[in-house]
Amino acid sequence: MPFLHRLFLSLACTGALTVMVTATTVDSAIPLSLDEAIRLALENNQSVKVSAYDPLIGRAGVLAAYGSFDPALTFARSEGETEEPGTYISPQTRPLTQSDNYSLTLDGLTPWGMTYSVGATALNQRGTFNGFTDSYSTFGGISITQPLLRDFGFGSNLAGLRVARANRGITEWQHRQTVIDTVTNVIYVFNNLQQAHDNLRIARLSRDLAARLLDENQKRRRVGSISDADVTQAEARVANREEAILSAERSVRDIENQLRRLLGRTDFPTNGNDLAIVELPPSPPITVSAIDDYRTALDIRPDYQAARLGLKIVKTNDTVARNQLLPRVDFVGSYGHGGLDPNFRTARDQVRDRDARAYSAGFVVRVPLAFAEGRGRARAARLTLRQTEADLVRLEQDIALGVSAAAGQIETTQHRVEVSRRALELAHQALDAEEKRLKAGTSTTFFVLQQQELLAQVENSYARALADQRRALATYERETGTTLERHQITLTDLQP
């Protein structure tokens, strides 16, 4: 077998350690490995950086939801003046009452719906009725309002917190999905770049084979053993294969820029040295179980887990909507001690000493006449719940189909690699035999060129099969949600 053919087959079947093919010169930079490319992408990719803030925002939302139950210290101060209508002390003067209100309370809401107010109030009323003498009425104790039907219980009052927790979980799963997609895209583009390098190498080697045939034909023409037509055919094929090299070089440049973008780079040169990468070895044959991995996918796939949390939100909203159909029946009550004295200090001490007990209790009932708004909201929530449950079943079917299809692609690409490797060996043998027949005068330049083009096609098919096999594995990892575990990536290391 000629030396170039042996080199051609060796590069295709075993692979070199690095791919550093350039249009003009070789890039002297350290070759970029796939693992390093993934690391750079996770550190610098803008989509990952933006997505990393979502879980932090979700946690802030949970903190805000907890804040609904934070007690609040409230101080109030007001003054008022009232004239009594219809009564005159003198022709131009009505009876007048002046009042000053003071209050300092601790107010809050409990998880079961009770609102409370603990503190003290003071009212000073004076006027014409007492010669504008101070009269302080004080109270210290607790006042509560406890819903008994609408807004009663943990289901209604913890709804905001449960929704916030679910949203936090959704943002974490969505961030995980962004990382998985980024890693998968890096694997895809890295393989595309390696395939583009292979295509460029094959195009150049094919051109070199045609050029060598042209040189041999020119020598034979000079001795009169071959016609001018054979030389012209070889010249045409050399020119045609030069064009293929230009197209392959352009493809390398474009895919390199795609990889640079995934790595967070902002420089996208149109020409220059190629990006040096560590060539990926052929993937070893693997056997996968779509049924078992489907169950794994349901446990760790981010989109499915986010959908389950979305269903939890919808269920919470349905619970709240059904609760709002109930009439409002609230228990209201207060208990404490009061004081009354012209001197504020004395009135305050009466409360402290519990001289006079004061309490109240009762009910407030509010029944909407039509319930149109509540019934509409409840119906919409119930239908949304059914829709979300149906959509979750659809997603389970899509996941099952995706895992099965990805498993099938792994099996198919493994067979393609084996078939194309055998075809490559046969194509080399066929070209070698055709060249020998040409030297013996039993073949023509046309048939040799045809075998060269067939060899290039088989070479490209083999390179494509290898890349497809690696891409199929990456797709399967994404479909089963195992991408991060496969590449030992921890999300806690990706926080902004």
C-alpha cells in the first residue's frame, strides 16, 4: 500500500493525539481538551451566569414569603376635634370635644390565619362637657381576629410560602437544565469542530492524491504512454478538490467561533490559526437500558422535576380558590385591663396594676350574594389543575420516547462506526488495486479519480459516524438527566 494511503488509514482508524490543522500555520497554543472546554464554558458562558442568579432570586422570594408572618411594631398618634351639631352654648358657639389618641402595638399574622394585636392604647378626651380637663382612658391587652371558614387553616395561609418554595425549586432545576444544555452544546460543537478538522484533513489528502496522480500522468504523457485527456482530467480534479479545501477551511472557522461563543469569548476571527483541540478518541461500545434509565430520568431530569413543582403550585392555588368559596365567619375578641384618670401616669398604672378588667367577644359574618367571582376562580383553578396533570403525563411520554430514541441512536451509531470502518479499509484496497491496474495499462485516470473520491466519501462517513456516536451518548445523558454526574459537575461551584 502506498505511504500516503497507509498514513490516511492510520489517521482515520486510530486518531492522532491532537488536532492542530491550519490553513497556513500550526497554532502553537496548548491544545484545548473537551473537559477544559466544559470548564471554561461553565465559568464564562453568559447563559450560565444569568441563570445562576435565578436560584438566589428564588431564595429571596422564600424569605419574603416568610416575612408575611413577621410581627410589626406599630405606633400611632392622632388628634381630633368635634363640634356637636344642633346645640349652641352661645349664639356662635357649639359644644366642642377634643381628643388625642396614642397606641403602641405589636401586630402580626399566624400560619393558621389569626391576626393579633398586642399592646396599649390611650385616649384623652376633653371639651366643653368637662371644662377641657384631661381625661385619659387607657387599655392594655390583646385583640384577635380568627377566621373560622374562609382564610382558615394552614392551607390558605401558607399558600404564599408554599408557592415561593416551589418557585425556588423550579429556578434551581431550571438552572440545572441550563448547565446541562450548555455542557451538551459544548460536546456537540467540540465534536463538530473535530469532524470539521477531519473533513479538512481528508480534503487536503484527497487533493494530494489527485496531485500525485496528475504528476504521474504528466510523466507518462511525456513518454507517450498516456493521452492529454488523462492529464486534463487529473488537473480538473485537483482544481475541484482545492475548492473543497476552501469550503472545509471555512467550516472550521465558523465552528470554532461557535465554540468560542460557548466559552464566553468575545473575539470571533474570520481568519487565522485554527483552534487547537485534543482529539476525542472513539467512544467505547456501551449497552444502555432505556427502561431503567427512564425511571432515573423521572427522578433527576430538571424539566420533569420543575413540572412536578409547577403542579404543586397549581394544587396550592386550587386549594386556596376552593377555600375562597366559603362565607367569611370570623371570631373577634379582646382581653386586657383598662384605666381612667385625669392624669396619664395614674391611668397607665391602673392598667399595669390590672385594676379594671375589660374583654369583648363576637362574630363577623359576610356572605356574598352571588359568589360569581369565587366560583369563577375556583372553576379556573380546577381546570388548570386538570390541564397541568395531563401535561405532566404528556411530558412523561415525551421523556420515555426521548430516552428510547437516544438509546436507539447509540446502538445505531455503534453499528455505523463498525460498518464505515470496514468500508474504509475496503476503499483503500480498491484504490490501491485501481492504481496498480492503471500502471499496468488496464485502467484509466477516470476510474482512479473515481476511487479517490469514493475513498474521501468513506473517510467522511467514518469521521461523521465517530462524531455521531459521541453526540448520541451526549444526547442520551441529556435525555436521562445524567450529564452533570457523568462529567462530575457540582452546581454549588457555579454560584455567582
